[in-house]
Amino acid sequence: MIMAALEKEGVELVFGFPGGAVLPLYDALYDAPLKHLLFRHEQAAVHAADGYARVTGKPGVVFATSGPGATNLVTGIANAYMDSVPLVLITGQVASPFIGTDAFQEADITGITLPITKHNYLVKSAEDLPGILAEAFYIASTGRRGPVLIDIPKDVFDQEAYFNYNKECHIPGYNPTYTGHAGQISRAVKAIRDAHRPVIFGGGGLIRSGASSALRQLAEEAQIPVILTLMGLGAYPGDGELFLGMPGMHGCVTANYALTEADLIIAAGVRFDDRVTGKLETFAQNAKIIHIDIDPAEIGKNVLIDIPIVGDVRQVLEELLRKLKPGNTAKWLKQIKTWQNKYPIPTGVTGPDSALKPQFVIRELSRLSDDNTLVATDVGQHQMWCAQHFNVRKPCSFLTSGGLGTMGYGFPAAIGARLAAPESRVICITGDGSFQMNIQELATVVNNRFDMTIALINNGYLGMVRQWQDIFFNKRYSHTALEGSPDFVKVAEAYGARAIRAVNDKEATAAVEEAFATKGPVLIDFIVEPEENVYPMVAPNRPINEIITGGEY
Amino acid sequence: MKHILAILVENKPGALTRISGLFSRRGFNIENIAVGETVTPGIARMTITVESSEKVIEQVVKQLHKLINVIKVSNLSNEPSVTRELMLIKVRAETGSRSDIQQIVETFRGKVVDVSPDSMIIEVTGNDDKLEAIKLLLNHFGIKEIVRTGKVALLRGSKVTREA
């Protein structure tokens, strides 16, 4: 029955890990036309499904067993929830008579995941299963996307029931708004016409709703510069004429100045996260703010909004375009050019004997990539360098853990991306800290001979935490040096992957070229400057125009 | 300011946990809560009293709306409404003080629902002020135990809070 439902939903691929409570499910899978990818840890399976969902836009489907299988999903589910990624997770549960008795491998996973799922279900009877499965896919993939978990007791798998599957479901308490309010859109049009210093401030909502071309049109027709959050990267080309970069804590100086000086902010699919706004009281004090979002709860949550528009970002932008009256922004764009020339993204100070710079590595990876490249990053310094230096050219091509900041996300997410887009090049950019959180999946990529470049930015530290200790804790490096890490080249080789080490610029370039030309997984261990910091930087809860430049300007 | 929210919710397992969990998770404070069936089968009505600012209550209502089982949320404090709560009080009642207690109960239009050699249970219904007032008076005799239902409320007039 579950297999038939998945087929009806167009699911081709499932990510998972078997166990006692899902034996009947895996037995059904044995004969099903579905593909299943086996991981070495359930957390990796969720992250991979998440990566797959971000690239395809379709819900990623995960199977896991009861108890520890289910609890191992938790980080991955929270990650998907924070970044609004559609997932349908099916977990096994102990048989109904044993629920609540602390049975072997029992965990109350619907209770545990209540705050990190869009919705979840504990199935009481097989009769309910078709309705619940249809609702789960519907809820996960509509409105503000998110993960939905279905917990199925082992005896329910064995029950027989009539299979009546109806994809169209009516849920009385769930009715997302897609079309923006016409009156508010007219007010937005007027505000754009009258603005002298407007900026578009876009986020993950642009990507999820497929709003890139509408965004591009709006920016170009009205000559409004574009700022994208970490989650929004790719919605406008990274080398586009009007692109100012990422704002916030490690954002471009120009983006932060532009937000501070703007008289109109067109916020589209963003949630005004603290990493972006800095000190809220000082954020964009001069600006009128238009906020377009599909989730009404995001509007006015952190920042006061002048023109709220609840709706699907793409639909609202398209409606806005139909009525658009461009203002005059020439003087503003000139001011922005001046900032851009004065404050480029710092590439790191180099001397004749200096070690390999992580910024250089990212730039080389970017330079040697084409438009058809998917990048998955982990979390920390390398993630910020990627956001700053990798030219993200297309939407859905930059996968990163934005909201939760999950170390260990990147490598499995790259596996999901690999399966989602067989024609694309896939690069996982990770750090020596993050990579060790899901290093076991080397087995998965080798076993399946996935073409993939794993670019390991190896600085021997938990770099971002070390950077904060450097700046805010008087260089007291408490437990951030990763002593005892393995030789990553040998580890990769032990799993059967090709591996290269690069310690200088020349080797780095050659390694990237070689990896890109090689079939199968290749790991490059880039030994980089250990104490390189990410700049520019804004201290937490400070105004975003109060920038620490690290002596680069 | 005190807000009274009426929430219509699909009567499904875990619905109450979802709502109370949302309050604690987002740092909203529930003052009291009452749950019961409605005229529509399968739909329960919760009345939740929250002490919060306008900005916070707006966020509370929006977050409640996001829960899939929640069908409707209305803030009854924005309009004239009737609010009631039922309280049972077990009060010390020696033979000499019973008639005094009886008199107070009558003044507050309450009822004596149980009598034992040294105590009485009194049932009284009303709004906050009334319940506080009788509590204060009975305190004089010695209150042994109190239990309250939490507030329930309806809009005045013919307007209703309905699921559709």
C-alpha cells in the first residue's frame, strides 16, 4: 500500500536505513519499482533527501526504523524545517500493543518531532494510511514547505485495508494563500515608483517558489540592486550586473551599507534572521519595507513592516511586474558602484611564503566550474567563504544549512544532489570538522561510484568557533584545535575513493582540474592557512554597518 | 493585557499537545485553558487566556493558525463577550460558622454542593473579579482546597465563532 502511494506521488527514489520495525516495509520495497539508497547513518539519509528535494523541488522521502533509527533523523528533520524543505519521513514504530510500555527500540518520535515538523502522524490503523500519506505529501509540498513525519506501528504494516488513494485532499485547517492582496500590491508599486534608494532583499522563498526570472525582470526593469541571503543565493546570478552579494554578519560591505541607507526594501521570501539584521533597532531605519512571504507568521515577526503581502513570492512578483512603474535609481546605483569599488570581498592577505588560502581554493573551484554545477557546503568558515567567493549562477544549485547551521549536512546533501541531477557536476565543499560528522558516507559514494568532488578545506580547527575565540575571547582556543584527525587522503583511499592533497596554489588548481576530469568520487585535501579569518564581519547584535574588516581595506 | 482566544481544533490525538507545546516553545504564557466539544462532531473548542502585548498576541495567533489541526482562532478580547469560570472551594466549616458561609454563598449566587462535619464544598461561577471576591471572603474561614475550570467565553449577540 505504501509503495503504491509513493508511486502515485511520483516518487522514484527513497533514502533510508532498515531495521526491525520496518522489516515489512523493506520487504515490500524488495519487489517495488522504487530505487532505494542505503546510507550508513540515518542522519545522512535525511540530509541527502533534503539535498534531493532542494534540487528537484519534490519532497524527499526517507525510511527509518523505530527508536534510534527515528531519533537519528531528528537533526536532519530540524534542519529541513528551518530551511523549509519538503520531506516525507516514514518511520517504523513498535507494534500497537507495545506502545507506551518502553518496549525494545521504542521512542515517541511524533512527540519528539512535534516542534520540528510541519505536521506529523501516528497511524492507528491501515485504513487511515492512504488518507494520511496523501495529506503528508500535500502538506509537505504546498504553502511554506516543510518536513512531515508518519510513524507506523509494525502491526499496521501487516494489516490489510482497501486502498483508495486520492491525491486531492481537503484539510479544514490548512489553506495557504498564494495570490497577493491587490491593494497591497498597488501600494508596493507606488512605493517602488517613488523610491530613490530601493533594494531587493531576497531569500530562500525565491528559490522554493521558482521566482528567479520574475526577480531578474523586476531588478532589471526597475534598475534595483539585489541582495540575497545565504538561502537565496542563485536566485539572481552571482556575477549579475545588479548583484551586491550577501548581507549580514559575513555579508558584503556594500550589501550592508545598501540595506542601511536604502529608502525602500523589497523583502521577498526572507525571514529577517538575526544573522542578517544584526541589532534589530538599528536595522534599515531609513527604509519603508515591503515584505512578501507565503507564511503570514513571518510578516512582522522580527521587523515592523510597512507593506505586508502574504502570498507565493513568484506569483506576487509577477503581479507586481504587470503594474510596475520604475523610479529613477541612477544616482543610487552610482553610490553603490563607489562602495563596490572601495570594498571588494577580501581575498586574504598573501605574502611570498604564505600558505594556501581557503578563499583562493573556493575561487578556483568556482572559476573551473560551469553553469551546470551544484554545490553543497557544510557549516562554518568554508561555508561563508563559499557564499562570498563562489559564483552561484543558478537557483537550486547552492545547498547549504542556513537556519539550523548543521555541521555534517554538506556531504550527504551532495549525494542527494548527485541523484537529483545526473547531468550536473556536484561539488561538496566541506571542512575538516564538518566532514567528520558524516564521513562514513564515503562508503555510500564509493559503493555507488558517484561522480563527485569533495573539496575538504582542512585548517585543523573548528575554524568559525576559533575565529570567535580569536576576536571575542582573547585567542583562548578552548577545544577548537582538531588534534588527532586522520590523514584524509588515506581514509578516502581506504574506502576506495581517489584522493589528492594540495598544499599550495599550483597544486590546488591542478587538483581541482584533475578531480573534475575524473569519474567517480574524488577527495581533495586542501591544507590551508590554519588561522585565516572570515571577513568582513559584524559582531553579533551590532548594527550591520559597523563592520570589522580584519585590516583588509 | 489579557487576551482570551477561542480556538477551534480538529479533535485528533495530540492536538492539545501541539497547541500547548507551541505556547511553551515560543515563550508565550498560558494563564488558563479550557477544552470541550462543540456542536460539530469532531471539532473541539479551546479557550486560552494569555497575558501579552498586542505584538506578541498577533504572533501567537499567526503561529496557532499554522498548526494543521487548528481551524480557526479568534481573539474574543477585541469584541464584547461573556466570560465565565467555575470554581469549587473546600472551606473549613465548623458548626458555628456555617450560616455565615451560607450567607456569603447566597450573596454570590453560589451553591453548597457538599457538607461534612468540618467542611463544605462551594460551587461558584463568574468572572475573575467575582471569584476573587468570594475567595477573599471565604479565606477568613480557612480555604482547604480550590479547583478552577479555566475561562470559557462567547461573543455577545448573534455573532458566532464557527469553523467555516
